[in-house]
Amino acid sequence: MTYSRITGTGGYLPEKVLSNHDLEKMVDTSDEWITERTGIKKRHLVSDDQTTCDLAEQAVLGAMEMAGKAADDIDLIIVATTTPDQIFPSTACLLQKRLGVHGSAAFDIQAVCTGFVYALGVADKFIRTGAARCAVVVGAETLSRIVDWTDRTTCILFGDGAGAVILEASDEPGILSTHLHADGSYESLLTVPYGISNGLDKVLEKEAFINMKGNEVFKMAVNTLGRIVDETLEHNQMEKTDVDWLIPHQANIRIIQATARKLKMSMDHVVVTVHEHGNTSAASIPLALNEAVRDGRIQRGETLMLEAFGGGFTWGSALMKY
Ligand code: COA
């Protein structure tokens, strides 16, 4: 049986940092409020001339180096992003050119904060079926471009960044299962209601911003993430105690703590990076994974549970042996 296995990870955060104290000068908020309600202390923002593809490229180069892979080895590129550089080519195709890869499949996936888990699920299926042997899977976002910096209810939450993995065919597990879900009927709770085909004028006037009913999103996220953890363990006939590391989407420390409580997991086994970069949407899980792999917390053979929830609503999980 062929599994897909992570052989390299990478992450990149842009240099520019916006702290909670910086935000105090922009909107009516405080470091204390943001820290208590979200756990976020700072976020990284792209400069005017940086794009999603720039961030993705840096993250992927790190992952390729760790995996010992060259451009010729790669036969699939998937970029999860809500903030692509251009309408087309896809960010994955732009990235393919930067990496010097020719002829591989390359496409974007848009599932907002669940994007990386969706991309991982798709890449896993390519590899299991023999359609690919070495995939680049990236979550990359420049969310700062769709944040209303005068809206204190949203601007404190989001940041820019990218995280990536190299996923390779292997006889050893690997990804055990992925679980992807969506329910579009919740569109109004979390949305940027404009785009190319609907309200292009708002996009051009730079008025296409994240709109969110935070409190309702919070409750849905906590309940849904608890359910998906149960679904994932049941599917694999595993117990909560079998999971070594929870690597959650980094949106809010209180959502992360609530999921950890449901798993009866001590926070010592939960990878938390939300304080460093806020909610970077599709980039947040691979950024957290990369940090814990590189600092030696996550060891080969350990069992990892990845889970995410985001606009759509979309939600998903991946259980794997690292
Ligand atoms: N600074 C200070 N006060 C703020 C504020 C800010 N940045 N943002 C909102 N407030 C105020 C509100 O106006 C409200 O004031 P009021 O009681 O006078 O009306 C009060 O704080 C409480 O607002 P509420 O929205 O109930 O707070 P909350 O505890 O739900 O926290 C979020 C708000 C956004 C932090 C929280 O709901 C959340 O994280 N939701 C999930 C968001 C998310 O993760 N989205 C992405 C999913 S992938």
C-alpha cells in the first residue's frame, strides 16, 4: 500500500511586524483586550511590493531543502490561498515558474482557513492513487489586503504568512486519513462578499473586506472542531490518548483550548503559534507544524492531528504518523 508522508516542512513570515500596541494607535482597542480574547500579540504584514507567491516561494524552498528535493523531483503543486496574486495564472502556476518546475500539475485550492487541510487531502489522494509521487503543498496568504484596518472587530485577528510541506509516496504511513467538509449555508457569518464576478467595483475601490459575526463563528468553530476530532479518531479506530500532537488552525487561543479540552489533551501537546502571527488562514497549520518540527518537539513516528475551520463554512482534519 502506498501512503503519502511529509518529508520536509517550511515556513515564512514577512519582516514587517504589527504589534497589539501598534493597533492601539489605529483603532479603539488594547493589548489587554486582544491578548485576553484571542491570545494574539502580533501579526506579520507584507510590504506593498510583496505578494502571496513571494511568501509561498520562501516557505517551499525551506521545505524542499529539508526533504532534499530539487525542482525535477516535483510532480504536483497545490497552493491553498484565499488571496491569490492574480486572477490567473493560479498562484500555483506562478510558484511553479519560480521553482523552475516544468510540466507538473499545479493548481490553487480555495477553502479559506481550511485550505491547507483541503490541499493536503487532495495531494494525499493523488499520491495514494499513484498520480503523483512528490507534491508541494502550500498554504499562503496576504490577508492584510482584505482586512478593513478601521474595523476593530476583525483587524486585530489576521496576518500574512506561508507554510509548506513536501509530501512523498512511501510504503510507511504517512497520512492515515483526511476528512473534508463544508456547509455553504453559513456564508453570511464569515465572508468577503465581493469578487471578480460580483462587485468588481468594490474590489477596485479597495472596499472588499472580511465581514464576520465573530461570536457566532466562535461557537460554530468550537462545536464543529470537537465533532471532527471524534469523526477522525473513530474512522481510524483510535483513542484520544493515541494522539501525540494537536496542530490546530491558529485563529484564537480560546478556540484551540476548547478543542484541546474536548480531546482531554494537555496544552503541552498542542502546537500554538497564534500569539506570533495571528490568523494567517491557510498558512497557519503548516506554519505551526514547521515550527514544532524544526524545534524538535515533533519526532518521527508520532501521531499528529491537524484540524481547521473557516469561511464557507469549511472544516477538515488530517490524522498522520509523522
Ligand atoms: N477591542 C476592544 N473591544 C472590542 C474589540 C476590540 N478589538 N472588538 C470588539 N470589541 C468589543 C465589542 O464591540 C463588544 O462591545 P459591547 O459589549 O460594548 O458591544 C465587546 O468587545 C464584546 O464583543 P464580542 O464580539 O462579544 O467579543 P468576543 O468575546 O466574541 O470576542 C472575537 C470577539 C472576534 C475575538 C471572537 O468572537 C472570535 O475570535 N471569534 C472567532 C473569529 C475567528 O476565529 N474567525 C476566523 C475563523 S477561521
